[in-house]
Amino acid sequence: MISKAIQFSALIGIGATSLFLCLSKEIALACYGMEDVGTLLQLLAVICPFLYLQNILTGTMNGLGMQKQTFKTNILGSLVCISIILTIVPIKGILGFVLALLIQSGLVTTMLLWHVLKNIDLPVDLNNWIVKPIIAASAGALCTLYIHHTYLMEGFSLRLATLAASALLGLFYICMLFILKCITVKDIKMFMGS
């Protein structure tokens, strides 16, 4: 169950990353009317998989009765983040802040995963957790960008075109996950609790 939870977290995180990398400028313009926000969305997009995994792994650690280790890991991550903010943000600005968040999330997620793997016999499936989802997300993003720029932007307003493109990306991504056998109908039924 933990392995499946980690897999689904990775799938959602990679899907979110794909959305914000693929349509960042369009989302920024549609929601805020400023293209510059799109650059921030692209930078923050990389953090998505780590944040999703971090929550699942924190829950797993708490379930294993390792709250003290979770607390120590989060404190260490916060100290690293604060140190980077104090040293890099004055030089690099918002880019330094995003870098601090990325390093903190990556460090904490890696440490939590290491503690989980050290304490339970967890099957690690990098192919279905990372490789196939990245392939599916990339293929979905390429198809979505083509349709968005070729057809949607020609016939709809920016907001409608971006909303439709976001839905299309999700559909392409899920279809590709099924085609690559990264997820199955059985997984969906288990996820839905039936």
C-alpha cells in the first residue's frame, strides 16, 4: 500500500510539474494578466513531486511511530532552507528563494524516503514511479502545446484555450500512463476504494 501511495503521489506530482512547465505563461496570463508570473510557475513546478512525496512519506513515518525522526528531518530541512535564503536570496532574489525551497524539499524527501526504506521492506519501482510518468508527461505536454497553439488559441479566448489545454494535458497524461502500463484499472479501483 505504501509503495502504491508513493507511486500515485509521484504520478500526481509529475503531472502537476508537466502542467506548470508546459502552460506556465498561459496560466499566468489567464489568471494574473502578467507573463512574468509564468517564469515563477516554471521554477516552482520542479518542487511539485517533492512536496507530494514528502506528505506521503511523513504520514508513513508517523504511521511507523517515527515522529521524532520526522521532526528532526523537517528541522534540518528548515535550517538548510533558512541558511540558503540568508546567503543566496540577497544575491539572486526570488530565484534564490525558489532554489532554497527546491533544496529543502529534495533533502527532506530524500531523507524521509531513506528512513522509510531502512525500516520496512518496500518494493522500489523507479520505472513506474519516475521513468514512465516522465515519458507520459513529456508526450502529453508536446501534444497539448501543439493543439493549444495550432487550434485552441485560434478559436477561443486565452482563458478558455488555457482551461481546455489543461484538461487535454490531463487526459493525454492519464492515457499515456495506461498505454505504458504505469497504472491499470485495478490500481484505479484500489485508489477509489472499491
